[in-house]
Amino acid sequence: MSNPISYAFKKAKSEKRPALLTYTVAGDSSKKQSLEILKSISKKVDILEIGVPHNTPVADGSQIQTSSYRAIKNGIKINDIFKIVKDFKKFDKNKPVILMGYYNMIFQYGENEFLRKCKISGVNGLIVVDLPWPENKKFASKCKKGSIFYIQLLSPTTTKNRLKKIIKDSHEMIYFISMLSTTGGKLKVSSKEILSNYDKIKKINSKKNVVIGFGITEKTIKSLEKADGLVVGSAICKEITSSIKKRQNPVTNVYNVVNRLKNKIK
């Protein structure tokens, strides 16, 4: 059976638009509410990325760090995250879910047991921020055997030779980090420059689905719609923080943000 991630990209392409990927932190602002957010946005989103909160999230900017700290404070554990995914899949079994986190979560659990739990709960892909190629080759191979995509990361400074090797080894989806920054940084480079780097990746292998992440907001999303997919995370985490401060419902407010994002790339 093909991975639902592949189908999500096919569907977006048939509608002549990029796939919309959202990133939310599991357990923010509570276990129950993070599940409600996933349910509310699932009709507008092609692929859901769920962040595993980490107490030292080195790749994340302040918005995602704030979300992570809230989730950790609420006592979220890895088994709770698997339960959130499982409960969500009861609601929408075909929507692809990607877990994004750091290798420590996998190492502590044990690779085989972690992948077994991913399979049972319905995880379709993994992004492991601090396990780069070629160190990830063995683990990525285990993922493939379990029909779980291991998503490789590329950046603007990845050399051409390294690009070719990573793309050759990658599964169907690749994550291109738009700029040298933590998540949520203001877009410091032009959309033109980002798309020029994106084109270099696509020229090596046009069949792989390449998504662009980091610095994508309501203001910037339209200019990057040529991509196979676009990831929005910090803008959503920021909305959750803002909703809590204003004592508003994060579920409704996040849905409204995602709806506006989707309308810009329809």
C-alpha cells in the first residue's frame, strides 16, 4: 500500500497548487486541545506535522520553543503523543501525519520499538532534526521497511555533491530549509533566491516532492507557491500563544489562520 504522503502530493498537484503542511507541537496548549486543533484544521491541510516537544530544541525559534515548554509543563510524554496520533487517525484515517523531533526521543525509546509504536498509531513519516545524512542511513532504511518515510533535510549551504547523494538516498519527500536560521525567523532572503535553490534540487530529481519550510507566513506563502509543498509552523504556534494571552479559543483561531493560508495558495 502506498504511503498517504505520496497521495497528498498527487492530490495537490492535480489541483495545481502546493501541498499545505502545518506544524503544531503535541500537547500545546493541552493534550486534549492539541488533538482538537489537528481535527479542526485537517480538512484544510494536506499533511500534518506534529512536533515532539524537547527541552533544548536547537533548530527552533522562540515561537515553537514557547509551544514546546508549554507542552512539557503540561507533562506530555512520548506515549501521549502516540495516543494523540492514534486518536486523530480514528477521526481521519487517511490524513498523513509526520512526527518531527530530535533523535534523543528515538534513542531513549529504542529504534525498533519506536518504529513499532509509529506503525500502530498511524505515523506516516519522520523528520529527525539532528540525525543528518549519512548518519541516518541505517535508521532511514528501517523506516522504509515499515512503510514510514524518513524525510531528509537540505539547506542552502548543502554542496551540490552532497545534494545529489542525499536526494538519491531520500524517500519520496524532502524538506528544504529556506534559509540559515531557526524556525520562525523573518524571511531574510528573497523568494526568488529560495526558489532558485529549490530549482537546483528539483533538477537533480524532479520526481521527489520537495517542501519548503522556515519563515513561511501569510505574507510570504503566495510568493513560494511553485513548490511541491509549503510548511507553516511558527505562525501557528504564535497564534496559540496569542490566543492564550487574550483568553480566546486557540482551536478556532488556528483554524482561521490555516484557512487564510489555504486560500492564498488555492
